[in-house]
Amino acid sequence: MRSRLFQKIWNSRGALYFRHVSGIRPPDYIPDFREVVSDLFVWRCDDTWETYFDLTHLAGILNPGVRHEYTALIVLFSADGTELTRTPITVSFSESRLIRLNNLPGAPTGHGTFSVLHMAPLDAVFSPERTCLVERGYVSYRRKSDESPLRSYVHGNLYGIAGNPLTGSLRTITQPAREVHEYQPQVRLDDCHHCEIALANYSPQLLSVEAIAMRDGAPEKRLHLSLPSRGSVVIDSRDFPLERIAVRARLPMPRPLLFKHYTSHFDVFHG
């Protein structure tokens, strides 16, 4: 009983903030159970790329008793993290909708990040349970020049944005790490025509990122970047030759999104 009470207090919102400030087992995220959460996905929309998202009635999947329509909010951010557009889309029970981001009103060109926030009535979905409704779904990409109509899918990667269904306010929920963390995708990146490495800053602060080109297991070249909150960058191996890559940043997990290009197709995946 005491242990359960201690865990409840230890993981309360006030205690999480105290742990973050004091450095005593600091949390990666500070949730607010009045909010819904989305990963920070990467969009690419231009003469080369199409980006799609499979939107489902997530509330009904989690609780089949919740069958009424609600609004999902798709929020696009630019490469420098500026909010560009908010598009409300009505979601119906047992329905899956394929959203082409290129067709959204005011959709920009280039690349950036986006979130998908299910503004569902949380009391109806979870009743007294203290948890968050989180979108970690699938993004798919297609090169317009490819003969095949098929798209390449990749799952959500990083908790990023929280939204309040009542007020519509957004916030970035990931707490900056106290130490620099390094992530090395366990895959070669020089066995294709070229590779692109997409990085997103899912923390609320300006982020210093070091991308390290690796060859034969040793650092060969370093690239230093500054990413605004919710910002993104795409590194092209034709400009930054590498065999493998290491990413260093004050994030809980600085894991990139990788696009490997071949003559007839491309692959997209997390490292």
C-alpha cells in the first residue's frame, strides 16, 4: 500500500517537474492527462515527394464503446519549427482515411514536421484511468518519379506534441536531456545511390546537434547544426559522404529517419 502511494506521488505532475529541475531520476516527458499526444512526424511535399498519413478513429480502437465522431487536428510545422497550418478533419468510428498532406489547405513545399492530435473526449475514452491518447501511427512517402504507385511506410518515432482538446493549446512535451546522447543506426548508408538523413527536434528548446560521418568505425567528418524546437533538417549523403552516421544531441533518443535511394525505388526506416 505504501509502495503504491509512493509511486503515485513520485509520478505526479509536481514531482515530475521537481525531478526534472533537481536531476533526481529526471523524466523524459511530463504528461498532462487532460491532453492528447502525437509523435512529431516528418513531412516532405514538393515536386519530388508526396507524404501520406493513415488516419483512424483511434478513440474507438482504444475503447469500442466510443463510437461518435470527433475532430483530429493535423498541425504542420516548417523546417524552422514555425506553425504553418492547422487542419481539422472529422473522424468516424471504424473508418480509416488516407490523408495526402500535399492536398491540405495551405500545405507548403519542402520539408518539416507535423502532428496528428485526436481531440476526443478523454473522459469517455478512459473513464477514471490516468493515461494519454497518443498517435504513433504510420506515415508513408512516395517519389513522384517512381513508376510504381506503391508508397513506403514508416512508424511513428518520437513523442513530440501535446494538445488540449478543450482549449486547443499545443506544447512540446519532451524534456531536454541533461547529458548528450549518441545514436548510431546499425546500417550501412553507402550501398545505395544516395541516402538522406532527416532529423527533428522534438524538445521545447533550441537544440545543438552533431552529425558524425563514420567510416571503418571511426569518425571522418563532423557537421554541427542548430535546430529550433519542432524544426527539422535533411542531410544528403551527396553533400556529406559517409558509410555510417552517428547523431549526438541532448535528447532522450536522437534517432533519425533514413531515406535510402536506389535506381528503381527507395526505403524509409528508423535507424
